[in-house]
Amino acid sequence: MTLDPRVFRTVLGQFCTGITIVTTVLDGKPIGFACQSFAALSLDPPLVLFCPSKGSRSWAAIEHSGVFAVNVLGEEQQQTCARFGSREADKFAGIGWEPSKLGSPILAGSLAHVDCTVESVHDGGDHVVVIGRVHSLGEITGERPLLFYRGQYTGIEPDKTVPAPWRDDLEAFLTATSADTWL
Ligand SMILES: Cc1cc2nc3c(=O)[nH]c(=O)nc-3n(C[C@H](O)[C@H](O)[C@H](O)COP(=O)(O)O)c2cc1C
């Protein structure tokens, strides 16, 4: 079956996500790219995943360095996202950052960060699925996140952030290990 790429993007664009910048350092140079395809994967062992394009220069650098940090973007970081979503030569020009424990760049203003080593890599068509082992977690700032929806940036409304009534189930999502849970 042949799918129209525009329809594919439009339909998949109904799925709203946060945005991250995935970073590394190679030969002393900070490198990174905007990445929507990030997810928590496993609590025990602690694993996350992201899906870079096979043509991504950042992925080539991460594959070499073997380490990466995931920076979760806040609503003030639209410009940062645009920069890291481009193919600009020096995406870090004018961007404040400091190294994580494993040496990957943590961007100033990020809501949280996850410091990882590359655990395994799997084929995913024109992308790869990268599974990372989590070595440490950064402090959280409590600011509101930057979201991506229908190909545009958006955010959450402060008065919509009420606790969900099924909070206990949400907690169980990453902690339950019984046979009837998928994780
Ligand atoms: C909001 C947003 C989300 C993105 N998510 C992904 C993603 O999940 N995977 C990916 O390969 N590229 C993603 N991109 C595109 C890359 O950031 C972009 O192709 C970048 O130029 C790659 O640069 P590089 O070649 O320096 O790695 C996203 C871009 C934006 C703006």
C-alpha cells in the first residue's frame, strides 16, 4: 500500500508530544538535534528511546561518542528548538550549556535532563530506534513544557493542569511489572 506522505504527516501530527534536544560531545565539539520521538521505555533496567533519521549528523556523532543527554524543552525555548531542528553549522552559538556527568551538553533553561549511554540500536526504516541506558537524572524546574502539535509549537494552559483522577494508574505505568501490563 502506498501512503501519501502529506496524509501520513497530517494524521500522525494529531499526536501531540513534548520536544527534546538530544546532545553529545564529539572531538570536543557540542552537537545536538531537536527530537520529538523520545519516550521512557523501562524502569528496571532504566531505559529510554529516541528515533533519529539515518541521515542525522547528530546521530552519527552520538553513535561515535556512545553517550547522549536528552534535554526536555520548556515553553520559552522555541528559538532553541528552531535552531536545533535546522541544519545550521554551529547550533550552539549563543546557547548556554554545561556538561552532564557523562559529558553531554545540558542546555540552560531545560525542564529536565536524562544522561545516557547507547545501549542498543535497531533498524526503523529511514530512522533508527536508539535505546539508551539512563545513568543519571537532572533536577526538574517545574516550568511548563514546549509542545509540538500539527506541525506547530504549542503549550499547555496553566488552568488545565489539574491532577488526573486516574493518577494511580499513571504511576503504575512505569512501575508495574505484572504479566498483564505491557511494560
Ligand atoms: C519539533 C521537532 C521535532 C523533531 N523530531 C525529530 C525526530 O524525532 N527525529 C529526527 O530524526 N529528526 C527530528 N527533527 C528534525 C531534526 O531536528 C532536524 O532534521 C535536524 O536538522 C537534524 O540535524 P542534524 O543533521 O545536525 O542531526 C525534529 C525537528 C523538530 C523541529
